[in-house]
Amino acid sequence: MVFQKVLVALMGLWSVSAWAADPWCSARENRVYSFAWTATDKAEPRLGTVHVKHVDSGKTVQVIPNVENYHDDSDAFRFTDFNNDRCPDLLVTSSVAGIGNESNTVFLYDRKRRKFVLSKTLSEIGGLNIDRRDKNCVTGFWKGGAADFYTSKHCWRNGRLVIKREYSVGPVVNADGEQQCYQHITTEYHGGKKKVKKRCTQEF
């Protein structure tokens, strides 16, 4: 039994050291890989390919095709640790609406394969950001108008992103188009159940 415990502990230390050995997940992550954007053609400059190269060798280690890039520039790529594993992930802005809504495509860094893998779940969250109070969670923000917006909070649990909270506010009008109030809706998710609270206020 003692031997088994020691073996498990050693395996755990080996796993941690092996992960820590990945230079992308260390303090010098911005020097390990370089990222270059190539547009499909001049007629479609916002659709193209991301080329990931190893800085020291100059070798291309990954090619990510069919990516929408609103800024048409690799300098606009963002690197943020969205899943709190100490490895920066790749975010490419796919669209920005006039009202300010931002859609992004997120590629999580896979330590085992040392590749960036598309996260459909994160990519579906508009206005994606890290939660300021909890790095294990992310937030979303979306505007429907000057007095109409939606926010959400999602947290990682056993490798999956789970929604924890939604909040929205918007004007309520009657049949004549007259505004009655601003309706606030808060939805909390806990233990597979959800709790909804609604209230109307005269002030936004």
C-alpha cells in the first residue's frame, strides 16, 4: 500500500513537471511561437489561415485554416488563458458590430498535443472575457440597444464549461408602443436546476 502511494505521488510529480516543461505555458510564451495571418484572397481578406511557427527553428508546427479575422492582421490576435490551465489560448476576433458587439473564435491550447484546438463553446459566447473575480470562469456581454443588454457567467467543471448565471435588461412597452418599465431578468443555475427572478423598474 505504501509503495502504491509513493508510485502515485511520483507519477503526479512527473505529470506536473512534464506539463510545466512546455515553454508555451511558461513566462516566455510570447517567444515560443509566432503567428502569421494569410488571407484567402484579396476579395475575401477576412477569411484565411493562421500559421503557427516555432520561433527558434522557424518550423511551422500548425496550420489553422478557414478562420474569420475581422482585423485581417495577426497583430490583433489575443492570447488569454480561458480555461485556467496556465497556458495562453488563441482568440481571433471574427466580427464587430456597429453597436460594439464582438464575436470571437477561440482555440484552446492542448498541452498533450501542443496544438491549438477550436472551442465551439467559448466561441459561441459574445463579448468573451475572463471573470475578474474567478479565473476559473468566463463572462459574456451582448447589447441589443442603448438600454438592452445581456450578460452571462460560465465556469469550468471537470473539463466542461457550465453556465452559472444569466442577466438581461430591456424596455417593456404596451400595445401603443409606450414604455412601461425596464425588465430585469436574473437566472441562476445550480445543481441542474435554475432559478429565475424578474422585476420591472422605472430606472434603467
